[in-house]
Amino acid sequence: MKRIAIFASGSGTNAENIIKYFRTDNSANVVLILSNNPDAFVLNRASRLNVKSIVFNKEQINNLEWATANLLNYNIDLIILAGYLWKFPAYLLKTYQNKVINLHPSLLPKYGGKGMYGTNVHKAVVSNKETETGITIHYVNEYYDQGAIIFQAKCPIFQSDTFKDVAYKIRHLELDHFPTVIHKILCKNG
């Protein structure tokens, strides 16, 4: 069975969805939740779902010894960034080459880059009068939101939509597609 670690900074809706998906799928198991935010609600979700969680700071995440103790020792096969807001360290990208994926709430390359996450993206999409948006699941590289695209799903934006309406649509795309795309990646990589 494949072993997944999820990095998250916020509420953890996607993390919980992924954990529950793989509990019924049995091809993988989420064994670790890591967060840079000690107040993130994802930690409550992890506790409730009996998944080990670790809180870290910038010094720890940028330290090879810390990473060895907290990732390599868990034999992690795939790392998921689900609402994780810090740049992922280059040394971990080398260790987990093509094994770190991210979910972004727009159709990259539009509305990607530093500071473009969550509400910031939705407000920009509405402000620019886009007629569609969506999600992008992509491999993580050393640049914000520039890794190879694995999957995209689209939804329409109507003139009457607010950024909250867009957020609602995006949330449903994330919940519908993220776990199944992760499953396909794991099956493809054997």
C-alpha cells in the first residue's frame, strides 16, 4: 500500500476528503499531515481521523535532518500540497522528484504565482471578468505554480457570480477530482 503525506496550512477540507477516499479505496493510506500553521483546522481533522500530524516552522522545513526524521522515516511515496502556502524546499523536490503534487484553484498558467491562492485567485478571476475558471493539479517544481500540469477541470463563471460563488464552484471541483487524480498517479507510478 502506498503512503501519502499531506502538507496543509488551513482548514483541511481537501486533506480530509483525500484521507476518507483512500480509506475506502485501499490502494494508499494518508499516514501524515504536516502543517506550518499551529492553529490550522487541518490538525483537528487529522486528530479526529487518527492521522499523525506534525507542526513545523521555516527552520525545520529547511533542515535536511528534520525532513529525514519526519518524511523519509515514514517511507512516503507521494506528497500532496493541499492548501499549503509556503514554497516547497528544493532539496525535498530532489528527494521526491515527480512525487510532489499541488492543487491550484485556477486554470494555470492563469492566476498562478506567489500570493495567488484561495480568495486572492477567486477575486482576480471575477475582477478580470473571466468566463471560466477551474482547478489545476500539477507537479511541484522550484517555481510557484509552474510544474508540469497533470489535470485540469473547468467551470463557467456567470456575470452575476461573486468571488464566493466562484469559490463554491472550485471547492466542488477540488472535492470531486483531487482524490481520483491522486489515485491515477499512484497507479501509474506502480
